[in-house]
Amino acid sequence: MGRDPPVVTRLRAVPVPAALVVLVALSGVVLGRVYADPLPTRLMVGAAVGSVLVSVAARRLPSWLVAPLSVAALTGWTLLSLRLAASHAALPGGLGEVAVDAARNAIPRLLTAMIPVEPAPDTVLVPVVAAWLAGLTAAEVALRAGRVLLGYLPPVLLYGGVLYVVGPNAEPAVGPTVLFAAVAAAGLAVPGRRADPAAGDPVADLPPTVRAAVRLRLVAATAAGLAVVVGLAALLAPVVAGQVEDRPVDPRRYVEPPQVESLDENPLIRISGWALNPDQRLLDVRTVAGAGDGGPPRIRLAVLSDYDGVTWRVGATYRNAGRVLPAAESAAGATTDTVRQEITVGDLTGRLLPAVPTPREVTGARVAYDPETGTVIRPEGLAPGLRYDVSSVRERPDLNLVTTANVPAGDAVARVLRVPDGAPEQLRRLATQLAEENGAPYARADAIATFLAEHYRVTADAPSGHAYPNLTFFLFGPRNGGGQRGTSEQFAAAFAVLGRLAGLPTRVVVGFEPKADGPVRAADAYAWPEVLFEGVGWVPFDPMPRPDSEPRPVEEDFRPKPEDPPPSEVPAPTEEPSATPPAAAPAPARPDRGPGTPVLVAGGVGGLVLLVGAVLAVLATMRRRLSRSRLDRGDPGRRVTGAWRELTDALRLAGRPVGDDLAAEEVAEQARATLAAARAARSSDGVAQSDGGAAWSGDGVGELADLVNRAAFAPGSVDAAQAARAAEVATGYVTALRAARSRWARLWWTVRPGPLRWRR
């Protein structure tokens, strides 16, 4: 009986170690999908190769020596990985300091890091060590003990743990999972070394042709089995994944992200303290690039979006971030430039990290970031002498778009539209007055800023506070009693509250406006409001009065609440009492001076009917004026758009509102279907249509959809004749749809106030 050549024996020993390396490395591939750089994947692949090779090289040594040797190699690879990660993240400090910090904070920072995760020592330490230990355990069980299937358990557990850590933050790993199953099957299919070398080759005594046929059948059977396993995995994995309706659990929800104290949650209260100490040196700033002609850019400290009637708060959820912060899309038409600054912390305390909005890269300090507000913190807190570099993308909105832009509404912006309960009546009346006089959103915001700038005074000694009572006293308190004056805290908070009462999404920003590069002092601290516009983004407003301007009394422009009618000035007749009134004189009967109860009831009912009729007549008149202004006023493009709004309002009145995600052609199809359904319902009831609606065919709706697309995407391409045609189609459709309804429904259609308040 012959033996296999040494080369064949060595080749048979390769598949299992190679399979173990690939299985562990695939965990690095899957985990790398939530990182911003492939460095963690490369480090985990290196850990897989190193751990398995150490076990293979030490197979002839006693088993108790393998673990110390592998741990020593693990230490060396881990230190190298930490050095590479620290260099990649540009972290200051020596290797020992970095290693201690990573060992202390690796798990919480990994689970609270922002997606995509920046490769850093604390975010790569756990994956590298886990990959090495999985490879070591798998190699010892599979190679030394000969239990290949049991040796697959550590890589499987590592792979499952990686999938759990990734959670819903990446697409399903179907490809790597299929490859994982294929490699595992290949490692099991290829025969390894024999357990009993003395047994020899069982087919060695067979004739060469028979021996070759037997071995060929074994290879074919192995290949067929492997193909079946891989095919089933490839076919069933997407099907099984598609049956799972729930999103994977994100383990980050079990770990509390970095928190801030009340001073950082509401930095607005620091404005008054800084105003009383204007020479306090808070920062030193040097602008490296991007200052522009307008001088040093404004520096933002925090964005405050939540208001509960007492305080404005940041309300952010901070996630540990690396050097590069997530980028957001710029608004259409906005101009952007990159600003790079070197900032050194002076007397500024807390955790909030100042930066020009919006920061994109921070080096020299470990930060946590809230993408929604753009607020940055240093979890360890600020310290005098801390120096960091920050690169920001400064965005300047197109003011030509702002003046005509609308403001968003709905759940997405409910946070910045919320007005807490208990708003004083005077605040509501002032906001209503400013909104009534200015219809467009930008005009409303500008009116609020102008009102505050013209009627109030800036003083450094004004007390801090921006709760409802504080704002009421600031806006309406007597001048000689301390009212109608404040710091930028009161101006920004009052603008934001009045804006929300007027239907504008607002927030308050706290920051600094330095006059030049160099020291940033407390006198440069400043709070300003911002308003969100559709297609433009957040736009800052300045409600502060101009220097050396004399404020006008509020009473000149604010309409006070009407008082009750004064009592009649005609004195009631009195009788001179006689000196000796007759004791037994009976009181004369007092005649009935008022109308009887039936007359009062009839008069009240009649007055109510007249009042209701007047209200309905006013509503009908306002509706007709709205339709005329849409169809007859403005340039042709605006009239086409107005005709389209008439059609969509009609669908909403008919109970078939148009979704924001529908194209114009889809809306036209919905309009035809709605009219056909309404006519069919009337016909089934045996009621003939009125108002001539039955004669309208509805064929022009598609033409109207084409015209509104041209008006939207090719401004100026619509002429007056096409605008008249659009008005004709819209009027015909509205008339036909209204005629297909019952008599009372037609009456309600005419006076329903909905189109007057629906967002246009």
C-alpha cells in the first residue's frame, strides 16, 4: 500500500485553515459596511490571517504553549492597529495614552458612534481582538483536535455578532452570507489528513483505472454537494430575508449617547452673563481660509429647536463621531464656500464646541455630533488651551428665492412649529396682527423682525429669562418699569415665539459674531432667530435695533384689546325723597317696559338666521374672489398654476385629496376617475345632474396637466391663450364635479371655507 507524496499531504492541509481565514475575514467585510473607511476590514482580515497562521505554525508544539504565543502576537497586531487608526483619525497623544483610552471606552463608543463610523482606536479595538480570538479558537479546535465542524462555531458566532452590531444600519448581507456558507461547505468537503496513517489508502490495492474512477466519483460527488449547498443558500437567502417584516434591532438604542448638562442644553441663559462681562476672553480664532470680503464669519455654538414655554433647549441626540462629519445636501440655488479655522479655547466652559455652520471636519478634539441641528460637543468638556481645527461649509441662501418661498408643514417640522400651551393672549394678538398685515411667509418674518427692531431697546443689564411671562414683560411692560428692553436673548426668543404663532417654523441659535480674527470676547456673544423655507433651508433674521436708533412706543403700532363699551353718561333719574313719606301708600304698578318672551325668541332666531346667511354670503364671495384671482390675475404661468389649484381644491372638496407624491399626469387620471365615479353614483340614485355639468366630457384635464408641467419646468413658455384654455378646463371640471353632487352638497361646496385656508 502506497502513501501520498508529501506535496499532496501539504495540499490537503491547506483547505481548512484557508476556510477559517475566509470565514473570520467575512465578518470584517460585513462590519465594514457601517464604517466610513475600509481600514477596519483590513485590520480584521489581518487578524484572521495572523491568528490562524500562528496556530498552524505551532501545531507541533504542546497545546499549552499556543495560547501565550498567539496572545503575544495579538498584542503586537493590536498595537499596530491602534497606531494606524490613531494616525488615520489624526488623534493627538502617544500610543500608550491612545491604547488606554481605547480600552476604557471601546464598547460604549462603538455602540454610540455615528453611522458611518469613523475608524479610530476605540472603534477598531473590539473588532480586531474579537477576530483574532475567533480565529485562534477555531484553528485550535479544527486543526489540533480535528473537529472541523465544531471549529466553525467561533466564526459563526463572530459573524452573528457582527450582523447584530450592524443592525438596520446597512442593507442585508446576502452576498457575504452565501459566500460564508459556500466556504464552510468547501472546508468540510475537502478531506484533511487521515486520523490513522497506518490504515493506508483504501483504494491503493485497486487497479489504476478503477482507483482513478473511484476518486473521480468522490470529487464529482463533493462538487455536486457543494453546488447544491451554495445554490440552496443563494436561492433561499433572499426569500427568507423577504419574509422578515420587522427591521433588525439596533443595539445602539440600549446604550445612552453622550449627555450634556443644563448649561449646554440651554446656552441662551448665558447671554446676559456674558453681556455683563464683555471683556471676558472666551476663544481665540484664526481663519485659515474662506473668510471672504465680509470679515470673519459668524461662529455657532448651539441650535435650540425645542421650547416648552419656559426654556429653549437644544434637544439633540449626540453620537460619537470621527474627524469627518456627515455631509448634508445644500439647498437649491444656494452658494457655498469652505471656511477653515484654528480655534483655541479660553474661558469658555461646558461641552458645546464652537464652529462656523455647518462643520464637516474636526481635528484635534474628539467630538460627538447631532446631524439634525448641526450642534457639536466635546464629551470630555472644554478646557483652557484646547486647540482644534474645524472645516465648515458655509451656505448662503438665494435671497431672490426666499421672498417668494413657502414654509413647510406637517409632522417633519412639527418640532419647530410647536407652540406650548399657555401662550399669553397679548402675544397671540400681536402675532395675529403682524400676520394679517403680511401674507407671504417671508413678509411675516420680516415684519416681526422690523417690529422688534423699531420698538425695543438693547441693554446689557436686562435680566435673563425667556419664559412666557418674561417675553410678555419684555414686549408689553412699561418702559419706566424695566419693560421693552433686553439682550439678544429676549429679541431672538420673542421673534421665534411670535413666528411660530404666525405659522413660521423657527429656532434660536446661540453663537458669536467676532469683529476680526483673534480674541473672541463675551461682548461678541449673540443669539439670533432662523426661519425654515421650502427649497431654501434655514434663513437667519436680525431683529436687533440699529445703533443709535430711538425706539417708538409699542402703543403706536400695536392695537390693544377692545375694551367693553363705556356705561352711559346720562345719569339715571332720581327722586327726591319726601320728608315724611306716607307709611301705608301702596306702590303703584310698574308698567311692562320690555317686549314679551315670544318677541325676544323670534327676534333672536331671526337675528341668528341673518347672521348665518351673512356669513355664508361672505364665504361665497371670498371663494369667488379666490377663483377669479387664480384664473384672471398674473402672468400666464401663474394663471395656469391657479387653474391647477382650482382642480386640486375641487378634488379635495370631493373627498379625494391629491397626494404630494403624485405627478401631474397621475393627478389628471385621478380627476377623471373621480368625476366618472361621482356621475355614476348620481345616475344610480336616479337623479339628473344640474348646472350643465353633464355636458362636460373631462377630456381637457390631460391638457391642463401638460400646461402646468410646462409652467413649472419651462417658465415663460406659456402664453395668454393657453392660460385662458387652462382656466376654461378648470372651470368646466369644477362645475361638472360640483353638479354631480346632491343639492345640499353643492351648497356646502360653494361656501366651504377650506380652500381659503389650505396651503397654496
